[in-house]
Amino acid sequence: MIAVQKIGKYKVLEIVNTNPILNMRFYSMIFDPDESTNIIPLYFRYKTAIMIVSWGIGIFTRCLEDVIPLIPHIPKNRNYFLNGIEERILPLLQDTFNNIIVNDLCHPWTFEGTFIKNEFLESLTVNDTEFINSMWSYRDENSIQFIRKCIESLPSSVIRENQKPIAWSFSYDQSPFHINMGNLFVQPEYRRKGLGRRITIDLVNKVNKINRKPLVHVNINNKASIKLLTQLNFIKHPEKIIFGDIINIED
């Protein structure tokens, strides 16, 4: 029997924690302080759930077949951001929704070791927010607030020249296990000088210092980032996850 419920968000952790690497981005939904009264609409069956918040949707499961009877219960009167959905679930969504846009197809990568810290880099400050947002490929009407929140609450690293950022990375989300690092960016004129490597090592050190493991999502075609993470002995996980959108879901 399928239960369609509104339940306290902490109960869903039992499911999410079964695979905290694949489900990393769902912690941002569970612990989002902007969601009203700590209640999240859930479509739940066995060890499978569809979680909907104001800005997106998450789907997590052990058994793919358990997702099938839940998808028809997703309300069809709005658009959805797909917040790190496993690629294997995509065909099931495509059977129901006509217009699905895949923006990123990624592998999760994690780092299990420690680096010897041979330098300490600055962190980004809230004064950098507007500039970082202006350079961010995912910027929209809400991104400046999102970036500010990330800089204020999570680890970041920056290299400056004449007081201005020339290379940086900041973290997106955290769970009890990991911190999701991302947005590594080096200004074009400063590339091929090892700045990305320095930034990544420093950010890993900062994440390790607060007893979390570094996790990144890297597009499968991002050769530069894949090369860097491989050189730094990150572990690539074979499952692929997608970030995208369900658009105009009503005919």
C-alpha cells in the first residue's frame, strides 16, 4: 500500500543515510531552514521516497521498481528542479513528464585521505558575493543570496591578486558525513599555473578540519576537473546523477 504523507523531515534520514554519497544533495532539502515548520511532503514506499520542497524535488531508493507507483503522485501543477537524481531514475520520469532538461550529468567523487598543509589560503567573504555571483554559470535571480549563505556558513578558499579573487572554490551543502565542495573557478589568464590544485587542497584541508569528508559532483565531460581530482587521489563513484529541470509539466 502506498502512503502519501506529510511527515517530520528527520524521519526521512533513515532512507537518505542508506547511501549518503549518492543522496548528498538531499540533505540540503531536509535541513533547509526556509521550509515551513520542518514539514516536507513525502511520497513514501518501503525504502523509497520522493521529497518535494519549494525549490526542488529529490528521489531516493534502493529498489528502482519501488519508484514506479510513486511518480504519478507528484503534483503536475508546477515545475521542479531535479536535485541530484540518479540517472537510472530518469527514464521513469520521462515516461510521465514530457519536458525534462538535464543540465548536468555527474559522477560523485570523494576524498578519504589527508593532505599535508603546506600553506593556508584565505576564505571568501560576504564582500566577494556579488563578484562571485557575476562569474557563476548558474546565476539567476536567487543565486546571490544562495552564494552569500554558502560563504557565510561553509568552507571556501580563495587566491587574490591586488585584493581581487583570481581563483576560488566554495561549498554548497553539508551532511553529517560530507561537505559538498564545488564551483572551482580560475580566471582564464591565470590558468595552467596550479592555482586550481592549491585551492582544492586547501579546501579539502578545511573540510577535514571540521570532521567531514570532501565530496564533489563533476560533469562527466569536465576533463580538467577529472584530471585534477584523479591526480589528487579522489575516488570516483560509478553511479551517475543528474541535475536538471522538469518544465511545463502540464499539457
